[in-house]
Amino acid sequence: RAPPSSPSNQQMAAIASVGVPALRTGAVLTASSRGAVARAGVGSRQRVSIPVQRLVKPFGTGRRAPGFGVRAGAVAYDDLTPSGLHGKAMQFPSKDDFPTRAEVLSNVPEECFVKDTAKSLMYAAISTAMTVGCGVLAYLFIPMQLSFWPVWLAYAAVTGTVATGCWVIAHECGHNAFSDNRLIQDSVGYVLHSLLLVPYFSWQRSHAVHHSRTNHVLEGETHVPARVNQPDSDVVFKLRDLLGEGPFTALNLAGVFLLGWPIYLLTGASGGPVRGATNHFNPNAGVAGKHALFPGKWQSKVWQSDVGCVAVVAGLVAWAVASSPMTVAALYLGPYLCCNFWLVLYTWLQHTDVDVPHFEGDDWNLVKGGFMTIDRPYGPVLDFLHHKIGSTHVAHHINHTIPHYHAREATAAIAKAYPELYLYDPTPIAAATWRVGSKCIAVYKRGNEWVFTDKRVSAKHDDGARVAVA
């Protein structure tokens, strides 16, 4: 059968917004009212009369309907700053009222799971050719002089943005979404990630943990928020008090984008607190036992990953000796830092916003965590260059083996089947980034949910004050 046409960002916003106003009164839109919204058009000023009714039909396949009107914990959140989601994620039901993963996947067309090795290789070749092409053109036409630093900055921004496509292709290899031929898949992923100084197998393992514990406040991996009244968050609050909101936000964003990725690889910063101080180049760092980041066979795979990164560093050193450190910094280091910026930005915004909660213990499960992922509008150019990594990430967290060239179709299917659960925030990326950097300082527990705050919270108002890291 012919696949449906890819929905636009506006259409995805319309799908995601279904039920949001009604959620505040514990109701959902009827089919006829959804049609009225669609006829009015996204962004239309036309006033639409929307009748509401309680959800009484089964949710998914043979599952009990989620009680959106009676949220677990029954805690009011009127004081929280809303995002473009308008508090939608705060209204999600308890984990027992979510569909199963199999039920969600049953709504995704079967062709979305088909991997085409030739097509995957084509996309890998396109991203690689564009990246190398940018470097060659810069080497040939931009003078290696300090007076041309603005041009080299522009080159770094453009080439780093293009090179992020190579990063995403390697990311797809690590998820077994590139090819059914494991040798081809791991070879492409290993080479591309090593060239970007990413330890391929080490990151493959830690990123799998991230997917298996999305938005778990204790066991998550990458961009796990700090908790209030802990030493790390206390330092951040003191700095914010000292600098003021605006300067602090600028400094926070600069630090996260410039240093966040290498610090995470080397120390496990923003990783799950249950794992301690991990290191993607040393499998023995961090805690042992059930929460070890690199157990069993993964220890040898970490060392295998190190070989690729060491070889690339050695090549860069030899290049610097043969030409000059300035040449390597201009042609490689600048784009490398820009590529890191995009990596951190995507991951941060995919799972973080002022009204997207975290969970732990019996309040979390795999599907609930996956639906806490946020799709955002990156536009056609970045979607092309970065293979839709930011605009179709919900589907990616529902099943990470879906190739990126099927992700839009899978996203549309999930958004249509579960409009009350699909999260799409239409906020422009720059505004969303500033909001997250300013307001998402630390989390504290209210009822069954860990919510973000930009203010200090006393232990007596934190239901998670006694939650231990175990």
C-alpha cells in the first residue's frame, strides 16, 4: 500500500493539541469537534464551539481508558510556567492506564520497520560527502589567517551543522536501525562516530540505557535533572542568585553546549545518579552490580571503542605536526564543537521542559517514559541535514529500530492513534532553548511526579526529600 503523505509541523501541532483544553476539565474532544478544529485550521482566529465528553471507549486494544480527569496524585500545577505543551504531560494518567508497547506499535504500519541497506548507505554517503566537501572548500578558498576568523567561525557553524548528519547516521547504526547486515551497520557507525571522537560501542550501550529508562529521575541516562537540596543543584542556585536570571541563563547554555558532551563522556555528568561517576573510555568507572553502565561483554567493547578514538586523535596530532595546530583547530575543532552543540541541544530539548515531569519507582514504566519525549519544529533544512532526529523523536523512543526515512510516517500513525499522549511543542527552538536553560534548574517531587523549578524548595515541600539513590 502507498504510505500516507508526511504531515507538516502545523498538522502535527494540530494532532498533538487535540484534547489539551479539555484535559483541564477531565474531558476529551469528540470526533465531530476534532473535525471542527481541523476545518478552522491551525492558527485560525475562528472561534470553534467544542462539545466535550468523558472518554468511555477502550484506549488502545483492550485497555482501560486513561483517567485524564483524575491524575495520579491529584496535585495542582497552576503555579508552574507552561511551555507550548500547555501542561499536557502533567495531565497524563498513571502508568497502568497507558497502552502497552505492543499496542502502540500495532498502530504503526509494518513498512516502517523495514530497513533498506542501500538507502541507509545513500544517506550516510550524502552526509559524509557534504561534510568533506565543506572542509575541502574551506581549505582551498579561506586563507589561514587570524584576520579571517569571522569566516572560519561561519565555516565551523555550517560544517558542524552538516556533520551532525553523520552523527545521526552513526546513532542510527547504534540502534540497529541502519541495516540487517550487522557488519555493515557497525562498520559505518564505528567509523563515523570515531571520526567525531565518539566511542561507538560505549555510547551504544549508554544510549540504550537512556532509552530503557527515559525520564526516570534516578536511573535515567543523559540529561537526568538535578534534584533540589542536593550539592550540585545548590551550587547552581547560588550562581543564579549571584548573576541574575538573564546572565545565568546565557552562562548556563554556553557551558552546557560547549562542555556538556565531553564532560558527560568523561565523568557521567547528568547521567543516572545510581551509576556514580562513569567514564565512556574506562568501563571500570562508576558503580558495579545491577546499575553498572558497562557490565559483562560491554567492558571489552569499551576498549574496542577507545581504539577508534585514539587512532583519530593520533591522526589529528600528526596532522597538526605536519601543518600547524591552527590548521587543525580551524578545519576540525570548530566544526567538532558545533556538532557537539547540536547533539546536546537535540537530546536536551527532546526530554526536558518546564511542564514535562520525571518519575521513579512504581510511578514509571517504559511506555510512560517514552511518551515523555517531545517533538519540535526544526524546519525542512535541519530535518534534511539531521534526518528528522528532532521532529520525529517520539516514534524513535517508541521503537528505536525504525529507520529515519520511515520516521515521519510512524510519527503520524502514533499521533493519530494517541493524540492525548503525543507531545509536540510548536515553540520556536531558540525560545524553547532559553526557557529550558532558564527555568529547568532542578526537580522536586509533588505527588507522584518530579517537576522542574527555578526556585529553591524547602525539604518540607519536597515529597521526594527522603527518596534515596539505591
